[in-house]
Amino acid sequence: MDSCDEARVVDAVDKRLFIDGTWVDASGGRTSEVLDPSSGATLCAVADAAPQEGRAALDAAVAAQPGFAATPPRERADILTRAFGLLHERIDDLALLMTLEMGKPLAEARGEIAYAAEFFRHSAGEAERIDGGYQTAPAGGSRFLVARQPVGPCLLITPWNFPMAMGTRKLGPAIAAGCTSVIKPAPQTPLSMLALMDILTEAGLPAGAVNCITTTDAGGVLEPMIRSGLARKLSFTGSTQVGRLLLEQCAEKILRTSMELGGNAPLLVFDDADLEEAVEGAVAAKMRNMGEACTAANRIYVHSSIIDEFGRMLAERMAALPVGRGTEAGVKVGPLIDDAALRKVQTLVDDAVARGASVLTGGSAPGGAGFFYPPTVLTGVPRDAQMSAQEIFGPVAPLTAFETEEEAVAAANDTEYGLVSYVFTNNLRRALRVAEALETGMVGLNQGVVSNPAAPFGGVKASGLGREGGSVGIDEFLETKYIGIKMG
């Protein structure tokens, strides 16, 4: 990739705050650095908002709410449809921008832009399908009128691992429902969301309907916005620890909340599974986004009769994945997001090995510039290993043997998390039995990727509240109003 292209796409992004349809500097000209994870070098600097800019953005959303809520549904749908087209028109530049700030290979970045665009297309359809109801009261004498109305101004907080798609997954239904918003991207990857502000403006979104603030002081900026009560909803994707804190803050003003939190996804491979299919599914479930995904397979349970063969095949596939800078041709595995992520992965691997796990491939960082970690397969990982209880968020596949279906399900459910699980078996009855028994909001049967804009995404237990995507995704941004009408 030409360095001139890299400089061009970075320079093209306005790095200020987007408030009420205008780009503004942070107070005192404060900025924060964005790093290139493939080298650790500074990519650029963006505005670093203080609490007063957060309040200004929220005030803009509040002021714009009545007018935006009154726009015809088709007008909001048309805005989303135009934004969908613009994302595809600019997919190459947007993918390069994402690769530079986040590290994922260009092919994955292009895939994410296309995935992100689908949330706008799907939400455009949902905007025109917001319904209500009208019925005669069972005892007669009155009528029930049920209306759906936008919940009001929203605070949207997105993570660094999918810097465009996690934004459109929230913005799409918010816009479709007629809700204004303030969106705060992660400080590691603000550029994709800043670029999206220009696209939404070009698509016809009115000033104040979406505002974007970048900050390294998330707590200091967001807490007063939450506690003000001016926002009526908060949608957050991130860690369970931060989610709990935000829920406490939202409780004071009874904000409506959607939380997509941490995961500890189990992947179960039974002895009757198609091994080739199971290995491919495990690679997909583990290596999407270098393993930096809440949906990543974190605990892989394999029947004892096939674990050796499965481990050999998986290690062979993982070892063949080229590692390098995401802009390089043929690269399948880019760097982790930062040094802290790299050190965490190495610590978890070292702990598992110290407890008796064996390394089939990978197992140690190569050193040098950038935050690279090789695709790694461990076998014989004991259930008391640290990586069995917390998200790895890296390209490490830990294998543990099981003997019975009941044992596998019990091990899979032995976690506070419940986002997604994966099951590989050719026995239909077992597939349904296990899928129903697993305590997760989503299950992949003989497939390693379940995310789809047209399907409800979300978890149970400590993995979150509410759902994003699908026909129910817009419900999170709508209130139901009942109007009783006397007839006699």
C-alpha cells in the first residue's frame, strides 16, 4: 500500500468534534494521539473533549429531538439508504483508514465497512415498519390506541475493535426511530466514526441529529451527561466492568439502557462432527478480528476421542495464517490494538502453560515493532487456567477435552457470561438439545460466525441487556404509549 494513500485518507478526516452539524475544536485546543498498532508510531491527533463539550453535544441533541422525531419515517429511511450507498462508494478509503487505526487486514476492514453499511440498509426498512395498534376494549365502551414514539436523545458508546460497525449498529436504529444522539467512539479508533459524520451529513442528516465527541476522559465527560437526565437512553458496547458502572449511573435518572458486554464463548466439538467443518468454524470463531471480538471462541471443548486430530488440524490451519501489517498483501492476522493487549495475551498463555497446557503452535510474541502475536493453539488447558475465566481477546485457541454431552454443557455454562456459543455436531437431536441448554443469547450450529444485521444480537447474564439488529433492534429506541379513548 502506497504511503501517500495512507497519508491521504488520514488527512481527509476532520479530527475535531462534531457538534450540532459543525466541526469544533476541544477547549484549549486539547488533542490526543491515535497510534498505528502495527508500529506503535503516532498516526495523528484528534480533539480531546472536556465535560463542557460533552454537554454542548448533548444540548444539541436535545434541541434537535422534537424536529427530528417529527420527520416522516420515509425521510429518515432515505437518509439511511443514501448513507448505505456512500459507505460502499468509499469502501476502499474507509477500509484503509480502519486498518491504519485498528490494525485488522484490509480484507477484514472492507468486510466490516460492508457489514456496517448493512445496518443502515436494514434500519432504513425498519423505519417504515414502525407500527402501533387499535382495538376495542374487551368489555366495550372504549378503544385502545397504541403508538410507538422515539425514546428521545441517546448516548451511544462504541468500542475500538469494530470501529465502524458498532457505530452503525446503534446509529441505524436510532435514526430510524427518530432519536437524536451523541456518539463517543473509543479513543484508540476515533477516525472511522469521524469519517462517518461527513457521510451522514452528505446523506442529509439534519444538524444536531447525530453529534460525535472524542475524548480520553470518558468518565469525566460522560458521567455528567448521564446524570443530567437530558438523555433518555444509553447504549454501550464494551466490558462488563464498565457496563456495571454505567448502569449504576443510569439508575439515578432511570435511563433506558442497552448493554452489549463481555463474552467467554464456548465452542463445543462432538465426536460425530465433521472435523473439516469444525476446524474451519473454529478458525472463523477464533480468528475474526485477530480474536479481538466479544464473540470470539474463548474456550474450545473437544470430545476426547477426536481432540488430538482436531488439535493437529487446527494448529496446521492457524500456523499457516500470515501475520503482518494489515496493509500488506496476503496478510490474514494483523497486530493487537496496543501493548497492554499484547501483554495480557502473553500472560494468559504463560499461565495456561504453567498449569500444564501444551503449545501446538505459536505461544510467544515475536518482539520488535508493533503489537503482534502469532496464531496460537494450546491443548490440555485446565479449567482453572486464567484464560478459562476471562476473555483472551487475542489469537489464542485453548483446547480442553470432555467425555459426555452433560459434561460439555456444564463446562460451557460455568461462567458469568452468556453472549454466544458454538456447537459442532451432525446429530440433529443433540444440536437442538444442546442449543436449548446453553445459557447464551446466541448459538452458532455448525458455523463460527453468527452476527448478521437482520438477526437479534445480544447476550444474557453478565453479557448484557437488550438486543441490537433484527426486527427487534429498533424496539430499543422506541417507547410504547397507550391512549384510552372513551366511546360512550
